[in-house]
Amino acid sequence: MAKLIFQEELCKGCGLCVDACPKGVLAIGTEINGQGYNYIERAHPEKCVLCNICGVVCPDVAVGVVEE
């Protein structure tokens, strides 16, 4: 079974995954990680179709779909 994973400490809040997501699942959050960046949050996880476009566009490999 696949699931959306997210590594807050790797995220630099660039927003590429937010813009690329066809379902609007992700958003830039208000929380700040250890690097000082507002990281991405799952705004609408129920809409995720596990397409992995977020993982393809993320330059920091902070988000993506993995098999469990």
C-alpha cells in the first residue's frame, strides 16, 4: 500500500510541490523547522491520489509517495 510521506526537516518551503499538486493536497504551513523554513503541510490529505508529482518536483526529496 502506498502513502504520502513528508520529512519536515528537509523541506525548505520552496512551494514547488504545492504548485505542482493537481489536487491541492499540500500548502505552505506556519510551523518552522530546524533550518528556519516554513515547511509544507498536508492541507487536504483526503484528496491525495498518490500520483507522486510532489516527489518528482521536490529538489530536497522532502515529500513523496512510498510503498509500505
